[in-house]
Amino acid sequence: MRRSPVAIIFLTVFIDLVGFGIVLPLLPYYAETHGAASLTIGLLSTSYSLMQFLFTPIWGRLSDRYGRRPLILISLAGSSIGFLIFGLAHTLTGLFVGRMVAGIAGAIIPTTQAYIADVTPPESRAKGMGLVGAAFGLGFILGPAIGGLLAPYGYNVPILLASALAGLNLVFAYFKLPESLTPEARSRAQSRRFDLSTMRHALSHPCVSPLLAMYLVVIFAFSNMEATFGLLNQHLYGLSARETGYLFTFIGMLMCVMQGVLVGRLVRRIGERRLIMIGTFTMIFGLGLMPFAPNIPIYCLILALMSFGAGINNPSITALLSKSVNIDEQGGVMGIAQSMASLGRILGPMWGGYVFDAIGFGWPFLTAGLFMGLAFVLSMVALKKRPGSLCA
């Protein structure tokens, strides 16, 4: 039976993110059983994002030269090995090695985005990117639930399951995932030197640098919110950890609907450029108003507003990035974009935790709204429609 490459990529990313989601909520508890202090747990989380920040541009560029399929297969194998090391570790050193291997193997994200760009026409690009985002959201919804169900049997049991899922995903992709990049495109990429001048050429496109800056700000603001969301719920609204989990699920489901269903239709009507402007503008209020809800129903409406903005921003930015460069540069540029996202995930929680303690529990969200205001101004100026512009 012939299957759509987009559907296969969706399933590949979904399974991969289920495995990642299984580990995410268990990590602090599992690390504590190995004697990790709070700072060590924070560094353990940061080590994963740091490896992604350093290695995703390299993986993306390699996928331009040698194809998307082999890099996705290597990434899935690396994820399985990283989870296995983490689940079998008996020392803190083993935990760090496992998370760093998994972080290095995180090449699947920019490479799958480049894959979507290869197999979709420009007018359907945002819809394809939205499906990848929906796979993310579904994986983050299902993964933590599985991890929580299996945790009573031992914290390493769900982690070893994540390793097995990545291994099964590798087998599935090996037999079902075709190569998306043409031999001609790979040949052109291989003819170029693999150095910083290649990336400087890609970044010289008028849309690329502003879009990367906006992507960094959006992920920074959202990660800032994620890191302090539970603290705000506890200190201001008196919500329990379980109720915070329900709200995270609420946000994830809304973003899945936005990215998997609505983004493609909205792009056809108004285009990625306007969607980015709308998304950044919406997030100003969605983030900035979070500490000011008079009751929980209004709080949920504010969270829905924030989810709407985030849900249309990410696929619109990545789709416009892919349309702004040549096909043999997409993997490298998507890798840089994911490095920006990883940097945002490193800096966002650090900023949120600092201002929460130093200034007050409302300030992570107020400052996130201010940063989104800067992103909105940047989108108005840098993505202004011009004749013949790829940003249009």
C-alpha cells in the first residue's frame, strides 16, 4: 500500500516525541534516586538542550549533503541508545552521558522539517509543518501519561520503554520512509564546502535572519512560561500539581488542533507573513495577562489565547524559512532554527526562574509579553510585503 511521506513523517515524529515525553516528567525523580541535587537536575536538563544547540546545524547540513533518510535513521538509533544508557545508568555520570547522547541525536527535528519542505509545494508548506507540530503536541500529551502510569514499577522502566519505542521507530522508518531529497539537490550540496561560508550565504537571504530571531524569541517566551507555569498556578491560583497537569494538557490539545487542522486553512486565506504578525501580537496578551485572571475560567481563556498565538507562530515561521532558501540549503537552515529553539529553551527557564525569585511571580509572564512585543515589531518591519519578496 502506498503511503504519503508526510503521514510517515508524522508517525515517525509522533513515536519519537512519545518516547521523549515519557522521560520528561520522570527525570527529576529518577535523578534524585542517584543523589542529584536541584542544581544537578537543572544541569541534566540543560545538557540535552545544549547538545541540540551545538549539533542541530551540523545534522541539518549533513542531511542536505547525504539525504534526509539516513540522518533520520541515525537520529532514531542515537535516541534509542541515549535512552538505554540513561535507563541503565548507576551513576550521575551515566545519566549525563545518556542525556547528551539523546541530545546529539535530536537531529530528527530539523531534518524532518526539511523533509516536509522537500515533499510539499510552497502553498501547502505551513500545513505540513503544522502536522509536525501536531505530532509534537500529541507526543507530549501521551508520553507523560504513559510515564506516569509505569512509574510505580520503577522510574527506569518507562525510560527503557522509551528506548524500545525509538528502536521500533527505527525499524519502521527503515522499511517505510523513502528518501525525499533528489540526487541533484544532494550533489549541489556536496559540491559546496562544508564550512561557515555556506551558512553565511543562507543567512544572507533577507527573510532568514529576522525569522530566526523571531523563532528564538517565541521559544524563549514559551519556555519561560513553561518553567514558571506551575509556580504561578500554586502561588497565585492555589492549583495543585495534578490541576497544573490538566492545564498543560489543555494547552497541548489546543496547539495540536491549531497546528494540525487550522494552520493550513489560515495560510491559504491570509499567508504565513500575516499569521506570524497575528501570532506574535496575540502572544503579547496571552502571556502578559496570565497573572491577572480574576478566576479560573478567565484564566483558561487567556491560556487559549496564548495557545492560539503559539500554535500559528511556529509552523508559519518554519514554513516561511523553508520557502526563503534553496532546497539544498533547507536542512542547514532548519538546523540553525532548531539551535535557536534550543537556545531559547536554555535561556527561557533561566530567565523565568530568576525574575520569579528576584522581582515577583508575575514578572516572568509580563517580561515574556514584552519580548513578544519586540517580536511583533520585528515582524511588522522585517516581513513587510515587497514586490518579488519571498517573505510575501
